[in-house]
Amino acid sequence: MSEIESLIKADGLPAEQIRYDDAHLRAGFGETGNLIVTLPGTVNAPRRLLMAHVDTVPLCVGAIPEIDGEYIISKLKQTALGGDDRSGAAVVLSTLLRILKEQPVHPPLTFLWTIQEEIGLVGARYVDPEELQSPELCFNFDGGDPKSVIRGATGDTHMDIRVYGIASHAGAHPENGVSAIVIVSRAIFQLQEEGWLGLIGKPHGTGTSNIGFIQGGAATNVVTDFVELRAEARSHDPEFRMEIVNAIQQAFIESANTISNVNNEHGSIEFESRNKYDAFALDKSTPVVQSAMNAVTAEGLEVSTRISNGGLDANWMASHGFPTVTLGCGQEFIHTVNERLHIPSYEHTCNIAWRLATEIDS
């Protein structure tokens, strides 16, 4: 973030137009907030916002980029490139720097670099909407193909599950124990058998779920009395998403009530869920969608729109009341060691961003 700020200042932007919000303080962790730059318009028109997140996944630590034909790849085969979303941050930065250099006619503009997107859209969630100065058209630059305008995304609910058993000596008196691992195993098996894990398709709804973290136990000679799990449920339908959550909770309750020791004692669970972000879907006729589609078409690309099954900063921007579409920058195979950036696509995205920032009737 400091490098972005330094480049902006070097091009002469007054310090009062560069500021950080307190998103990290509102979230309760982190060293810096979102970076926000605002420019007054040279014409009277609705304010536009260009944004991208600056963080990458841990797999990108130590990456050394190099050019390989039409692609930028990581020179080190054990690391991801980090094009998600360094390339998006670069698109937004290059657009701002070009505006400062060329001084074109443009509407009022806000540039936003968000923090901690990869761990739960934190920066977008805790951004101060007033700092953005009421943009009416918002464009997020993230992963994927620039031809595809993402006009919506799924919602996500996080779950913390704590399973309590009864400890006993696993060699001397295992029958006195209630294994938390057995409770967990039975619940997961039930969910898998009933179609509530992984890709979920029911007559009345679709979605996904995953149990991505399991931790418990300390020794092989003790019947495990505690296991902690973290899980998620996703769906574009908020009611069906809660049905997934309820099915997962019920499976763990039933399992805890079923497993007992010789004294007919049972384990128990604690279950908490929280909304990570809500689903949203913009109609194709929405002005921000039309503006993005027009810019892609003007770049000579065959435009399409889609709804994403992953979360985006655009989810929280929509919740704040700012209709936002997302465009890719040419990133491929993100979050893997095979990640690469398609340079011609990245250049297309830079041109698209320029049109969105400067063409009043796009």
C-alpha cells in the first residue's frame, strides 16, 4: 500500500486527496486501512469508483514474476504469482496516474484499494461509505477474463462448531468415554449421505458447503473430549443458505444425542453461525452493468455477463448501496502455483478502465 501511495504522491497529487480509512480498526485486526483517493470532476456527471484489493493468498509469498511469452508467471515453481489481485491494483493505479499526467475530461472519481479481501472481504465490509463520496457507478477489478462482466455473486455463511465428548482412559476404560471424533464423523457421514456437503442440489434450491477446518485430540491413550470445526455454506438464495446451515447444525445435534457411553451419557455441541456476505445480482439493464458492457465492446471484445459462485468485494459494496460490477484482468489459475497473467488481456483491462474513468457517455 505504501508503494501505491508513493507513486501517487510522486505524480503530484495533493496529500489532502489521499487518505486511509479505519477499516482495520473496525475489523479489529490489521496494520492499515483502505487507501482512498478522490478527484473532483472536470464535468458535472455522476461519480465513478474504480477499486481492487491489494492482498494476496499466502501461496504468493516470495513470488518472483517473469515474462514467458504472452504471460507473466512466477519464476519460483513453489509459489503462486499474486496476479490476484496485484494486477487489479495495478489497473486502478495506472488509470489514476495516467489521469494525473494527461489531465483528460472526466467525471468525479474515487479510487479505492481495499485490504484483506482474501480472508473475508474485510476491507470492503468495513469501508466507511462516506469516505467514498457517493459513487453511482462502481467498477471492481479482480480475477478472470476482461470480456466477462460479473454482475452478481453468491452469499456466504460461516459456521463455528465445537463438539464436546467425555474423556476417559482409552486403554483401561474406553467404554466410559464419549469420543468427540466419533460424534463429528457420524455427523459428517450423515451430511454427505443426505447431500448437504459439497455441491448441493435439492428440488427447491442449490448451493455448496464445506467443512474446511477440524482440530482436536491430544493423545492416543485418551478418548477425545473436544473437537473444533469451521465450515461454510454458500447459496445465491439466502433462505436456502440458511437451510444448509440448519441441516449441518441438526446433523451434529443428532449425532451428539445418538452417541453415548456405558452410563448412557452423551456429548454436546456448541454451534454459531454468522453472515460473511450477502448475495446480490444486478439486472443487465442496470446503468453500471451497461457502462461496463459498453466499455468492453468498445475495446473490441465480445462481452458477456455472469453471476459468480465466489465472494467479491462487490458483495459488500452492493450491501453499502453502491452497485458494483467486477471485471477480470487476465489472471488465470489463481490460488495455485500455476497462476499466470495473460498480458494482452491485462492491457485490454487497462484500456477498459480508462474508458470507464473518462468517457462520460460510455
